[in-house]
Amino acid sequence: MTAYDYDLFVIGGGSGGVRSARLAASMGRRVAIAEEYRFGGTCVIRGCVPKKLFVYASQFHEHFEDAAGYGWTVGESRFDWPTLIAAKDKEIARLEGLYRRGLENAGAELLDTRAVLTGPHEIRLLKTEKTVTAETIIIATGGTANPHASLPGHELCITSNEAFHIEELPKSILIAGGGYIAVEFANIFHGLGVDTTLIYRGKEILSRFDIDMRQGLHKAMVDKGIRIVLTDVIEEVTKSPAGGLTARTKAGATIAADQVMLALGRDPNTVGLGLETAGVAVDHRGAVVVDAYSRTNVPHIFALGDVTDRVQLTPVAIHEAMCFIETVYKNNPTAPDHDLIATAVFSQPEIGTVGLSEEEASAKFDEIEVYRAEFRPMKATLSGRAEKMIMKLIVNAADRKVVGAHILGHDAGEMAQLLGVSLKAGVTKDDFDRTMAVHPTAAEELVTMYKPSYRVKGGERIA
Ligand code: NDP
């Protein structure tokens, strides 16, 4: 028993915070967890989960169209946005309830309040104006959408936060950014019948992905009817006299849209958290600086998830939380492993990826082999849909290790999960070659690309 009110106080009820609080409480620790908005955090409340529900909703019109090639006559169809929002809200409330109950059942105390640090071991609960103390503190406050405050008219725009609650589905939308959120929402809105334009400052969307994924997705989106404007940025957003908004771009274009959505990255959520008072160091972006074990410069204060700006992904925050438990409560120092994280972009078509892009691999290794297949998936034959899947394996020629695997197409995210296991286990191309195909699937292409499409040596494509 310590002199503190709690053994562990967690600030932030998102993925990382909830997992660490629940596990510590289930081990008999006296745990409190404070959340100022809703338990579940960005992922459950206004991120991954509702986004995926929106993705499903936005795909039905293509399913209806595809059905005709298989002999179905589908009657008149109509989409109702308020029905989707209400169903989504109900599901999110259910999940939030599960998160709350999981914490309660483990014995954690839930505090529905903003909490700020007022000393190295001291936390102020703003709702009750009460101050409590804890032996160990976790900062797991996540991130917030970059409001792009320097953009004139930014207050007229929405971010992904509001996109989940717009009252009326806009007829047109302009989305700024070329990352996960911009690309996913461009496909969602387009799929729901919204006239959609994406504007991105770079030469190709999804700057951190393999070039074939980037170009392949770009083409598929344009073919569907999404406008993509590259190497340009919005410089001003104003209200149009006739209603809606007008965006003026750096290149001199004027784009009118009912809504303008900014998806320009997410900032660590540390403003006003009392970190200075507690002596916790942050970097130039406001992210909490941590060591390999998620420990801040104040030894009993830890930080997990997006607030540390390491890798902004839910499973990473959860993994970091489990490593915290091992390190602090099981006497088994465990550093989170951030290598070879499989991830998916829920664009349409999807991207599933793990490991190095061709560009990264060719910069890292003297010689690489690239295995690449582009084909029409079987389902598209009878439906007549013009769509291509792209699969790509990047192999280090020196030891035959597969160092990157990239898929564009249906279920790419599902495949990436399993490829993640293989690459983590150090799979070689020879292992792929001696693996029997599952037929007929799209994934069988991954184990039947026997000959390299080309090699890259010293950064130059050689054959
Ligand atoms: P990303 O970092 O993916 O993308 C941000 C985009 O905004 C980039 O295209 C970036 O350009 C651009 N950008 C940043 N600042 C400016 C600026 N000042 N002017 C113009 N463009 C700018 O962030 P998101 O907001 O899309 O998503 C946040 C994080 O959430 C992601 O990093 C991801 O980790 C996570 N996420 C994961 C999802 C998943 O797993 N499916 C889904 C959604 C989010 P540039 O590339 O040139 O830097």
C-alpha cells in the first residue's frame, strides 16, 4: 500500500489508456482512468470503427451494380444518411458501454472528467475540482485533428470529427490532404453519391506508401469519378453568396463545394495538460517524449499511443499498453516493437501493406527483386467492373527475405494481417514459392509469382 490515492492514474480513455487501466486493475492495482469525452477514444468513437461502418455503407451501390452481371435484378435503391448516422451512433454507444463495463469489471474507477497534471504525482479532476495523487501516471490523451489555423476560413471547414455527425449529406465536398483520412473519406463520400474532389500538396497521394499502391489507387479513384488535384493547396475558404463554400487554391483554381474537409494530419493532444508543471518533456510538435519503454523523462510518468507521435495506429497503442504492464507490473521490461507493422487504408479499392516500399528497400539494400502482378479479380469478370488488383513482393536479393508486401484490391487489409505474421517470422521468397496456393482466390497470386518482374541494383532498375 502506497501513500497515494491510486497505484495508477490513466489520463485518456482511448485504446492505450483503457487497455493499460483494465489490465492493471485486473491485477489488483488501485486504478483510476479519466476521460473528458467518451470512453473508447478516437478509434471507437470517431475514428477506425465508425469509419469502417461508413466504408461498408458506401460500397453497396457497387454491389447493386455488380449483381446484374450475376443475373440479379435489384430494385430501385436509395440511400438515407440519417438512418446510417443513427445506426452508427447506436453501435458506437454499444461499444462504449462494453469499454466502460470492461474497466468496471476489472475494478478500475472511471472518471468522466478532464484531468490535468498539477504536480509530478498530482492530478486535478476539473469536473469536481478535486485533486488526487497516484504513484504511477499514464498520459494516453491521443491526438487531435490539425485545424490548420493559419488557413483563412478554416473555421468554415470540417475535420473527420464533424464528418461523423454532419446533419445533411452534402451534395459536394472538397477534401484537403493525401493521407489515410483524406483518401478514405474521399471514397466514402463518393460512394454515398457526393461529388468529391481531393486536393493534395504532393505529386502523388499517400506519400508514405509504395508507388504502385499510390498510382494504382489514384487511377481507380479517378476512374470512379473522384477528382484528384495534385501539387496544389487551399489558400482560402469563403462562404459563397449562393450558399456552400468556395476554396481558392495556390495555383489559382476556385473550387465550390457544400463542405470542405481538412484531413491534414493529427497533432498530439497535450495542450493544457499540465505537462510543464509535472516536468514532462515534449518535442517540437507537442508530443510527449518517451524512451523505448514508453517512460517519460519523469520516471513514474509514462505515455502511450498517439500522444507520443510514434506510430499513430490503434493496435500500436494497445501493444504499447501491454508492454507497459509487463515492464511496470510484471517485472519484465518489454519495449514495444515498432518494426514491420502491417496496416490498411480502407480506400476503395483497399490497400494492405507491410514492410518496406520498393523505394525504401532499394535505398536500404544493394539489390532487390520485385515481384509484381496486376490482374482483374475473378468477381469482376461477370460483373464487368473495370478494376485491377495489384500485388507486389519486395525481396532482398542477398538473403531472399521478403522485406515488403503490398496489395491493392478487395480484402487487402485482411491479407496484410497474415502477411504481417509471415514477414515478422522472417519469411523468404523460397517459403512463398513452396507454399501451396489456395484456389481460386486472389491471394494465391502471392505464392505464384515465381519469376521477378524486375530487379533494382544500386537504386537502378536492371532487368
Ligand atoms: P496522414 O499523416 O496520413 O496524412 C496527412 C496528410 O496531410 C498528408 O498527405 C500530408 O502531406 C498532408 N498535410 C499535412 N500538413 C499539410 C499542410 N500544412 N498543407 C497541406 N497538406 C498537408 O494523416 P491523416 O490525418 O490522414 O491521419 C492521421 C493518422 O491517423 C495517420 O497517420 C494514421 O496513422 C492514422 N489513421 C489510420 C487509419 C488506418 O489505419 N486505416 C485511418 C485513418 C487514420 P504529406 O504527405 O506531403 O506530408
